[in-house]
Amino acid sequence: MNETIPNYIPNFKEDRLKVLEEETSKYGFGDKGKLGIKIASVSKDDPIQLGIIACKDFRVGEKIVSSRPYAHSTEPKIRCDGCHKTKEEGADKMMLCGGCSFYAYCSKGCQTLMWPVHKHECKNFVGYKKIAGEFPSKTTRLAARVMITARINQTLNGNLKIIDKLINIKDEKDVEMQESVEGLSKFAITLLQDNPAKLEFYKEYIGKFSPNVIGHHNPQNTLLIPLLTFFNHSCNANAIIHQKDLLYSVYADKPIKKGEEIFLNYQDGSTDAERFDILQKIYKIHCHCDKCSVVENTGSLDVYYRCKDTPNCNGRVDIRYDPSSNSKTNTIALCLKCNKTYPKEPLIKKGDKIKETLSTTFKFEYSSRQSKVQALEQYFEHFHVYDGLLMDFFYHTLIELDIPFVIKRLELYLKHKHGQNTDPYYTFLIIAAPRLVETNKPKLAAYYLDQIIEFDKKFNLSSSEYQFVFKHMRGVQLSNVKTDNKSTFGPPDKYFDTDIKY
């Protein structure tokens, strides 16, 4: 292994487009590249602001680009460092590394896969702990692996020259940044056997992580995938990411024409208010799309209470600035369908109590069916169909209750909050279908099998979970069961917002 690390301070602005055009062409980018996409300047006012432009037309469901991580920092001891699975996610067993007792592996194959990188950090983890009193943080470990991967010249999923051109957001108030900077000298000495005087060099790389890494399943499991980081954000994105094991792929979510910029939604699934806040604080983006403008101009919290005082309304009640006041400190609960207003505090207080009761009822092993149905009715009475709390109880006998519109609510929530072409919706389908078979609900099972088939036709994921579902479906012969919304779910309940097509 080359024992040296570059001495320069990476400047992402210098010759940014020129360097990236040259380096990404090695991976199929460019006007004549096999991927049909290129990196290009997307702002007349700021030439270093880059994005991904389509060099050809893409149909919905067509794959645009795929990549595995260049480097990653795995959640220690409970998640395999090779495949990133836990026992709950299908790993047969978990064995700690014999050298550091920090990273875990589910098989010899995964350990062998990671050894070219891990052998350069394994014993140094022990040395780091002796100096620092604890193992290095996830950010420090990721920085070490970026440098190690560069040293051993692993360039299949990007290279250091591309990472040099990733935007660096230095935030000295960021807790992770402070912790990492404090440990950088120990990091340089023990993990990389390098000169601790390179503090500023390492700070430049750590500053790139916050806006560019992906959380895989949870924030403790972070991935840096440089070939996918140049897609800009849009709350109304025309592309979407699907993940299969550690392969991340970008697909067209809408028809994309040659010459159009391709966008991803950085915070898919967050509430509009959460996304607006995260875009500003983490990505330093002040988005002006319709959704973000509503949050900025109205103070919307993007919450989902149900309007129940206006006959047959059932609309969504959000908490926003009081439209009758010029102050942005006065907020009220307002129905967005009929403009009925509600006292805010009693609405929140009652809602919190209902959710607590629902949670306790569903998680208590000996709760009766009657008590669960009563808790659900209280929840439906107070919350709009797009509220997502029921997802928390998907695994807690929700399917066994035999109330089709409860399952439909989950489906509608996922479509609304994540989108029909997303991994969260697909995961819901491949869990729901076999569970509905097991609980002897063939019509519901067949309905969701049809959704799985449509999904796979569109994206051709052919995952192991998909094959598992088909095995169940074939076993109960659902191919001849005819389904549609009305015959499968029946008429909506009295709490349902009829403006929502189901």
C-alpha cells in the first residue's frame, strides 16, 4: 500500500467542472458515455454549481446509474460490515473481528470482502482506543476509510479526485464536526500512521460528509457514494433511488427528455416542514418550490389532524400562522378544506393522548381485539388519513384485525409521503402480501400482489424478497383472484376524506 496521503488541501471550486468531466468519464458519464448523463454547470450566476443533465431520453422506471459506496462507516457489533445486514434483516449470525472486536461479520465471505480495507485499520482501532479512551466516531472512521481506500487504489466506485470536488460545508457548531476535529490528531497518528500536522487537510474531508453521505437504514450506518452525489435536490424530483443490498441505483420517476436536469429528493418521506428545515441546515439549500414556499409563507407544520366539526368534511387540519394576524408567532389549527379553525393546544393535547393509548394497546401482548378496534376508532376520529402513526404498528397484529381500510390507509399514507415508486412503498407490499396470505385474506393478498407485479415491471428489481412473495402467492393460487379498489376494500369508512382517490 502506498503509505503517503496527498499534502494538498482539496479545493472543490478550482477547475471543478473540468476535473469532474475528466474523472467521471471513466465511469460512463459524458456526451458520448454509456450512461447517457453528464455533469454540467446548471447556473449562469454560479458556474461551479453543477448538476446531472440527461444526454438522452429516459422512460419511467429506466435505470440511470448504479454504484456501491466508495467508503462506509458501519454500525459496530450488530451490523455486518460487509453486507450491512443485521440478524433481523436476514444475517444468519454475527461474529466480531478477532483483531479489534469492533466490526462484526455475518460470514467469512463478508469478512474477506472487507479485509483489503479493514486490515489497515484493525489493530489501529485498539491503539486509538488506548489514546482516546473509546473507539473512533462514525465520522472519524469514515474519514479513515476514505483515505485507506485511496491509498490502496480502489477506484471501482469513484476516486479521491472526484471526492475532492464534493462541496465542503464547514460548520464549527456541528457537534459531530467538533467531536471529529478534536479526535483528528489521534486519528492521523493511530488510524493512518500519518503526520498529525495535517489537521486542516482532514478537516476539509470531514466537512464534505454532512451534505454528501447517505444513511443506510439508520444514521449510524453511513455511506459515501461519490458517483451519485452530483444530482441536485428538488422536492418534485424526476428521479428516485432504489437500494438492493449495497447497490444504490437511480431510476427515472417521470419521463425525462434529453437536455433536462435530473433531480433527486434528498429528504423523501419527511414532512414538508422537516424537509424545509433540513435542506437549510444540512444542505444549505433555500428551496422555493411550492411545498417549501407554503412552509416558509404560512409556517405550516405539515401535521394531519381531521376536521370533524364541519359535516362531511373530514379534511386535513394543519397548524399554521393565524391568517387573521400579521404576527408569525400566533399559530392556529386550520382545516385546509373548509377553513374551519380549531384551538391548537387542546387539539395537540388530545392527539398526544390518543396516540399514546393506541401505542400502548397495540404493543401490549394481551390487548383484546375489541380494545384495539376502539383505540383505532379514537385515532380515526381525531387524525386525517394521511397521518402516518399506523406504520408503527404494522407488525403488531394490525393486519389480523381484518379491517381492509386500515391497510388501505397505510398504502395511501406511503404513496402520499414517499411516493408509489419508492423503496418504502415496495417494502410495504412485500411484507403485506404474504402476511395477508397467512391470515387467510386472499383478495387483499391478490390486490397487493398485483401492485408488486406492476412495481417489478417498472423497475425490474427482482429482489430476493420479491421471489419470496411469489412463492407464497403460488402456494395459495391467487392468480385467478380478481381485484380492484372497490371490491377489495369496500366503501370508505365515515372518517375518510372523500377528496382522496383510493
